[in-house]
Amino acid sequence: MDPDAEDHYAALGVRDDAPAEQIEDAWKFGVLAFHPDRFRAGEQRERAERITKRLNSAWQTLGDPVARARYDRTRRNGKSDAPPKVVATRSIPCPTCSTVGRIPDNGGRQTEVRCSACGERFAVIIGAHLLDRPRLSGPMWRLRFTAPLRSDDGRIREQVFRKMPQELSLATGETVSVVFAPKGTRPRYLIRHAPGLDMGWRVD
């Protein structure tokens, strides 16, 4: 077994005192360089998938300041001082065939996933936190709803929706996901997550 297999810093090729920006850059570079879709041969593609999985696992820990501090303590002590983190999954509909799949919560960062039913690739934001209720703005003939979303790493983005169903009464602090139309940047679904219940509406 590779001695560095569980070393997240080694996976990203950075020192354990690397700043957050360097860690993020190393993760982005590695994911782009070893994305499985860049490899057609079976063995090469499988290796790229293993490397990408390792890179994402490292980023999930080192990209979160709290998780990184806990990981650093574990590395120093040689044992875990906390139970393993369980990654939540969210019910996310495919914007093409509407098949609902369970996708790991990535803390509100935008990513791309593939539908297991139709194979369509689409962008999605999973597990973002609503900083304020959506506000209506724009001229009368082109009104839009804008919602400020925060990811777990502290990044804030203003997400614009063409419409917002009346029954979707969002409140500050709620956890939401956004599904985008294939090959585009227009939101198609907005999902509100509550304990044991994921509810979505079309917003295009």
C-alpha cells in the first residue's frame, strides 16, 4: 500500500503548512489534469478516476478550515480525535429526464455531475446556505429574483432566477441546491432541503 495513500497533503503535492489558496490551486490543477473524461483507454481512465477521487477527498478535508485543523491534529497524534465525518447526500433531479438521484453534498460549491439514467452532464450547486430571502429586481417586463448563497468555504454568490413559485417561501439560513440547464448557466430547479425532505421547483 502506498504510504501516502491517506495523506491529503501528499495527494495534492503541497506542504502541510501551505496556505489555503495554494491548496485550492493544487486541487483545481489536479482535477483538470486527471479528469477521467480526458482518458479513453480503460486502464488509464480507471487510474484517473482513482487519482481524482483521492484529490477530491483531500480537498473536502483541507478546503474546510475546521476539518483541516482536525485532520492536522490527527496527523500529529497519529489517531483520530473525532468520529469520521459523514457526508450527506441530497435528492437532485436531472434537468433533462427529471430522474432524481442522490448526490453528495459539496458544501454549496458548483460542480458538474452526470445523470445515471440518461447520461446527461449538468452543473449543480449542492448544499448552499441562503443568506437572505430572494429579492425581486429589474424592469417590469424583465423581473428577476436574486438570492445570495454562501458555500461552506465562505464564498458568496448572487444567484438569479427567472421566477420563484409562491409556495417556495424561503427563509434566511435555509439549505438549498440549484440545478442548471444542460450546457448552460440558466437555473432550472431550485431545491429546498429540510431534515428528511427535499422539495424542488422549476424556476426557468
